[in-house]
Amino acid sequence: MKVGDTAYIVESNRYVREVEIRRCSGGMFLVRFTDTGGGIQVKVHRLFATREEAEKSIEKAPETKKVRGNPYDRWY
């Protein structure tokens, strides 16, 4: 990735946001959000080339079993 490229980051393990790379220095990238104009500095492992790659990196919550009955009868 180089200056001027469009990339994607994942915020709070929930949201994928489009950013523009503004500067690279020492493994850190200064990026600007395309929707709000704000910017942050991130490491290279937080940047993704496509939206699909970013969405794949989001961890899904483990599926839990629904337990029926009285909750006071179970041992934890």
C-alpha cells in the first residue's frame, strides 16, 4: 500500500470503514476517513485492501445454546 491508495479498516470489531492513506512512516500509516474527514494513525496489520477482506476478519460471536427451564436449577 502506498500514499493515495484506498484501504479499509475494522473499528471495534464491528464496522468496516473506508480510508485513504495519507502518509507512511516507520510501519505506521496516517489514514483519513473518506466519510467524515477525520484521521488516525494505524499499523499496517489493521489495513485491508478490499472491503471483503476486512469483513472476513471480523470475529463472529460464538453461538450459545438456549437452555430451557428454571435458571435456578442449573449449576454453573
